Amino acid sequence: MTTLYTVKKQLTGSAFTRLMKKKKTNKYRIMKATGISYPTLSNWESGKHWPKDETVIKVGKYLGLIPDDDQVIELERKAAEIKATLERLK
């Protein structure tokens, strides 16, 4: 099962550029299909911003990185939040 963190890594920097080439798509097509702004996608590609979970899910589904099973994805997101909370409490 793919974790959101792994997908986030694939959607930033040069990994994102390579993935778009591999999937034969571009930021404009992703923007049209997902509703995520072009500047946001450009910031991911340049490494200026780390994608948020909600946008990762949309783009991950579009690119085939995330299965279309919302319940699994939601549980992964909640697990990541719990893990981060536990780390802060240590």
C-alpha cells in the first residue's frame, strides 16, 4: 500500500517532473483534471512547497499513484496525524 508520504515525495521537485513525463501529461492537464492551480503545481515542481494531503490525494489518483479507495486513504492520513502527534508528545 502506498503511503501519502511516498506519494508526496513523488509530487515534488525533479521526481514530479519525471513522473509527468512518464505518465505523458503536464501541469496544465493535471490542473484541468483536478482543479489544483497551475502555480501550486509549479511550486511543487520547483520544490518551493510541499503538497497538502487533500491535493496529494487528487493528483495521486489522477496519476494512478493512489488507488481509488477513499477509506484507505483517509485512514492513512489519520494514522499519519496520530504518528505526528505522538512524536510531538515525546
